[in-house]
Amino acid sequence: MTSSHPPIMPGFTNGHVVIVGASLAGLRAAEALRAEGFTGPLTLIGDESEEPYDRPPLSKSVLTGWISAEHTTLPRQRNIAAKWLLGVPAMALDVPNREVQLADRRRIGFDRLLITTGTRARPWPEPKQAALDGVFTVRTREDAARLHARLASKPKRVLVIGAGFTGSEVASVCRELGLEVTVTERSATPLAGALGQAAGAYAAHLQRQHGVDLRCNTTVMALEGDAQKKLCRARLSDGDELDVEVAVVALGAVRNTEWLRNAGLAADGRGVVCDASCRVFDADGIVTDDIFVAGDVARWPHPLYDGELLVVEHWSNAVTQAETAAHNMLASSATRRAHKHLPSFWSNQFEVNIKAIGLPVIADTIVLTQGSLEEGRLVAAYGHQGRIIAAVAVNAARYLPAYQTLIEARAPFPPELHASDEPAELHSMPAGFPKRGQPTHDPGAVPTGAGPNTPEQPVEGDALTLLDPRVPLGAPPLLTPHLNRISI
């Protein structure tokens, strides 16, 4: 495939590198550039005023008060000798002139560009309701600090809209703090979009066991405020009206690509398309040699998933992809390497650790392979068209490397483990992933199409009805007659 720009000189170690996105991926890429011998000027651009910080603790340790938001700053692995332009977002990219335009009208030239702009929290769709005092999202350090302070004031009831990982973690924190919490989820179970409804049945059991008022197949129709514009009530699709002082909107993420709208790159609401070496495609499907992407905003091909472009909103992928991008920014064509990181993610909620590896969202089948509900320790494997493609562990993360080996080897499903704690007989069941647009949260790792110019995937049914979280679906609950025997 030909390049739209002049070829780079092998072993590029000088010139100006600009990283847009002062994030986990941005920082780790900058460190990798220096570690691999880059000696030229390096500029990091970020829309937040703080230097890079760690986001996973925001919905866990910061909300409980175990650590303050200020103590989430990412540790530095080396001196990157960079120029930091913080608190001023990038507004446009001029590819022909190799310049990034900032919100304050400055134009920053580059020889190599890395895009790590990540995602932001999806807001409540009604702006006036979203602006009520008491309505929160959890994405930034400031978000977490504000919500922690409000939870510490002991509100009578907290409403969490969306039962994905973030929503479930916030609900767990509320119960740990002794707060009454109601969780609404548009699909049949919590975590349905990420792990499927069979696994979500276990998550529902866990939440209710810990005192969460969980409302599945239910959504919020409206948030209402008093005369002082403070949140006071929520109207639910099941006809109930709740008096609430705090509502946490956990509807997933929006990728930060708007600033690239007229740049001539293969970028849209799904992310920025790149090849396996993290080089960005232009709008004509031609790969560039001087623009790279990494982290939550990237769409990239994984060899295990049949050419589908993945978006992966996970901590470990951001780090490994940033390191790959940094290497390839400096490499000759003969020394580039492919990003093959197998998606993995974890969550701590309701006194259990949940960790998954692979791409569960494409699975058609799930089977309990080790442990049991009664033990509170188990592993389940996901299958797609007769091969294992993912696994999830509850309080059993140490077993996942063996499953990773099977996934990478394209082993048959169900897997043959011969483990001492496997059931006497394996009982497979449908994984139960809902249609796109049904859950009120994001899966975290999902295929998005097979090529740089593939249009966005159509939504089955009325797109506005499916994607607007205020509209209920009325889907029947997933039937799990063998929950304790074969599902998780």
C-alpha cells in the first residue's frame, strides 16, 4: 500500500514529535520514545490542566475516600524532557501543513504525530436535566472529587443510570458507604453489553445480595429538579418515581474525534482507523507514515478476530499500544512491529474481583469451566463458531494465562482443561449478548467494521429508539433455569 506522504528516513531519531492527548497512552508513548533513542523535541497537548493521571481508581478508591483524586497522578518511568501544553484542547488537524491547531489559535507543527485523545463520558441526553445540581458522570479527576464529596454528605438515595462496569463499581461504593442505591439497566442484566446476559445473571445476583435496588429492563425517563435546580426526583420506565439527591450517569463513553472531522483521515465516532503498526489511514484508505494513533480512540485489526477493527477501552491495551506506536514512529519499514495485544480488563465490585480476557462480545456460547457459584470462585469460557475466544474469571484471575494460551492458539470450544475443579459435565448455554444499542453502557472492547472506509454499522430497528437511553425496550428477562449449574 502506498503512502500519502514522503517516506520517512530509516531510524528516525530527530525532528519534532507531537502527542495530542496527555493521557496514560500519551505519557507511556512519550516514555517509550525516549527509551528507544528519540532525542528530538517532544510536545504533549492535553485538554485537562492536570498532567496524566490514572483513571481506574476514580470509580473505586477515590469515591470511597481511600485515596484523594490528587493522588492518582501516574508515576513517571523516566524523564521525557517534553514541552507540556495543558488545558488547551486541539481543535483541528492540518495534515498537508503538518500542524495541530489549538483552541487558543496557536498552530503546533510536527514531523510525527501521535493521537491519544481517548474518550469522554457520555452525558445524559437532555442538557437541562444533565445540568441539575446532583447529576454526575465519572470520567475525570474533577468528576470523581465532586462525586466523592457529595457521597460523603450522606444523600438519602443515589441513582445509578447504567449497569456496566463503571455503574456497577459506583453502586458497590455506595453500598460500602452505607448508602441506599438504585441501579437502572435497560437490558436484562448488569454487565450485559460487556459479558453477556448469562454472566450478567450472576452480577445481578451479586448486586441484590449486597442490597442494591436493581431495576433491569428499566430506564430513566426524566430527571427532575426543584426550584433551586437541585435534583430531587427521577421518573422510571416501570412507572415508579424515586426521590433522589444524586444521580450518576454511567452510559459509556464517546470517542474524542470531533477535532479530526475535516482532517481527511479515516476517523468518525467509532474512532481513528490504523493498521497493525498503529499508522493512521486517510479517508481514501491510504496508510500514512507520519500520523499514528493509540489507546481508547484507536480502531485497529487484531489477527485473532478475522480482520475486524477493534476499539478497546482498557488500561493494558492503552499502555501496550502506545509502546508499539512509539516504536514504529522511529522504526524503518523492516523493523516495525504489529500490535497484537489480547484485550483484557478487570473490575473490583461487591467484594469480588472480575477479570476477563479476549473479546467476549462476539461470543455465541458460554460455559462454566472451573469452580462454582457456591465457592465464590469460578471461570467461564466464551465460544464463537466452535472456538474459544474469551474467558472471564471471578476471584480466579490466576487461571487466565492458561485460557489466553488457548485463545491465541484458536483452540476448540468448549476447551479441554482437565482441571481438578472443573464440573463433571460441561453445559454450554447462549452467551446472551443484547443487540447493539440495547444496554445503557459500552462493552469496552468491540468490533467496529472490517476496513477503514466501512460505514458505521446499522442499528436493528429504530436507531433513535435503541440509542436513546430514555426509551425503554421492554425486553423480557433472560431465562436462566440452570443458573446455579451452568451459567455464571
